[in-house]
Amino acid sequence: MKLKLSLLWLIVIQISFAQQRTCGMEQKMQQIMNDPIARQQYLQQQAQFEVELQKMATLSRNSNAVNNVQTIRIPVAVHYPSAGAVTESVKTCLRALAQNQINILNADYNATNADIVNFTENDASFYPGISVGNLGVQFELATENHPAGTGLTNGQVAVTFGTDFLSGADSDPTWAGYMNMVVRNEGSSILGYSPLGGSPASGHTVVINRFAFGSGSGCAGFVPAAPFNLGRTLTHELGHFFNLDHTFNNGTCSTNTNCNTQGDRVCDTPEVASESYECPEVGTVGSCSFEQFALTMNYMDYVDDACMYMFTLGQENRMRAYYNAIVSQFSTTALSNNEVLDNNFKIYPNPSKGSFTIEFKELTNSYAVEVYDITGKVIYDNNFELTSSLVQTINLENTGSGVYFVNIKTDNGLLITKKIVME
């Protein structure tokens, strides 16, 4: 009887633990700091970051310089190590799931996610002086000049199945220069992890548990599970990769009054001692100062996916400074040349009243069209196989007005993404 009760108690603990956000960043950093070579590389990269952060402080005094910063394009590779033996239909589903997750990232990192209105229309009153961050980034599945030996050809998206990052590895020099994302089974207690300041040159990766990747119905073996089924785990872990720490201090309040050197070292995220879980009501969790509320809806806290929706301006500046420090590590040939691809087809009219036409320059036997909104939600997805027409009309007359994105994909993946406005 005691054995049965003990087993039951263990199951209850595991189930309840899995319902709270957990991040393995700190354990990953312990591994790095215990490795002399990795530690030295990490410290050198952090020193470069501090130089860039000072430059950002100077830029912030010149609003024109900040506003003229160009959009960041980052080549992404997604790896499913356990999916080597799955069918082609499952692989197609997993490619779509990868794109779904990237759509979510682009919305979250550019403050175009639908729930950001919670702050701009209501919650901001609890946080005077705090502004929403917008990194101005475009994450894109890489499509060109893939590493030798991966079996991928130009035009195919950088999504692998059972071929890389095996045996639980967190880096792979084969994929140096990419923003690597690995989706695998990490048990029931860890949602994901990343280095605090990752290195694309070393092939570092962000690891996400297979039940916390993307949104929607998912694919066989990779089904997003509530309350972590909106893709925000990767938003959180990728923040670590770009050198953002948690907004909480692991149970203590600092005695140092310099917000640039204490806590998460971001001055517009109120210092808090402990993480928040589930979905606390805005303005109910205090901070260390007792004069501010905890910014519980920040992506770098531990609340559920549905209750985190923003970065701050200070976090934006910190991530951009880190990007500036590592930009030379990203591949410059992995992303498609949009100007070349634009010559292969056109979309019109744009703006549209609810339907638009895709016209190809040359016949394309099979392709897929996917349309998604600024939240990453797919509103149209259709495959056109063995077509002999150069034009295809897409009818979205029941779609609301706003900005949407159109993915044109071959059987092997994404060719190009275009923005379209519905009036």
C-alpha cells in the first residue's frame, strides 16, 4: 500500500510540475561555465556585447539613429532528431509546424501579436514609463546554400528529420551560422532551454520540448499542449539566446540600486524576487521596490503562454546590442534573395478587397499557398498539384481588414513570404 501511495504521489507531483513553466537556461549556463574553453568564449562574447550596449546607449539619445535601424533578417534551421522514420506527410506537417512557430516569433518580436493590445489599451496604466519593445526582426527558414551532407538542396527549407543534433547534443558545427532550433523529448519537467547569450558560430541551439513547440493541432508526436500551446516557450528561450535574463531574482531582492548591474540588468523591467506562474491578474503582484507592480506579462517571466505578451524597450535595446555583437556569426548566404524570387511571380492587387491573384512567370507543377495573420494564425492553406496554369486566384472575401502574410511554398518548403493588406 505504501508503495502504491508513493507512486501515486510521484505521478501527482510530475503532473502538477509539468503545468508550471520551467526553463533549463541556468543549468545550461552551469555547463558552459564549468568548461574552460566554452567559458572563455562566452566571456569574450559578453565583452563584445558590453561594447555594443554602450553604443546603443548613445544611439538612444539620437531618436533618428534608432528609428533608421534596418530590419534584421535571421536564417533559421529547425531540427526534429526523433522524426527520421516518419512518413512524408508527417514531414510536410512538421515543416508547416516549424513555419507556424516562426510566424509566432515574428509577431512576438515585432510587437504585432494580437494580445499586445492588452498593454496598449489597458495594462499600461499599471506601469508608468514602460514602453513596448519591438526588435524589428524577421526570422526566416533558410532556403539556400545548406551545409554539405545534409541532403538539402537550394529551395528546400532548412528543416531536418533525424539527421542532426543526435544524442542530446546542444550544438553542431555543421549548422554554424544558423539560428538553430531543436525540437525533442526533454521529459515532462523542462519546456526548453538556451544559453544566456548564444553563439551561431558554434552552432548553438535553442532546445524546445516537443509539446511546447508551435500552436494548433500539431503533428504526430509533436502536439502543443495547454497551457504552453501558443508558441511562447520559444519566444522566452530565444530571449535568453539574445542575452535576456529572467525578470526575477530567484527568491531575493538586490541591495544594489543600480538597475544596469543588478537583476536582469534591464532598467524598465521592475525588479522582482520570484517568478510568477499561471495567469495572475495585472497589478496584483508586487515588485522589490513596493512602488511598482511585477511585469508578469513579460515574455521572460514564467506565466502561461496566454498571459505573456510583451518585451520592453529596454529588453529590445539589450537584444539588439547582442545581435550587433554576433551579427558576423550568422550566414549571409542561407536566405533567399527576394529580388530574384520576386521576378518569378507577382501578387496583385495589393492592397486587396478580399481576393488576390498569384501570377507565375514560369509553370510550377506543384506548390502551396499559406496565408497567416499578424498573430501567426493560418487563415488559408491550400496545395495546388500538377497545375498547368500560370495564375491562381485566392479568395479571402470573408477575412477582416488588416495586414497578412502570404507564403508560397514548393513541395519541399517555403520559397518566399509576401505581405498583403486587406481593406
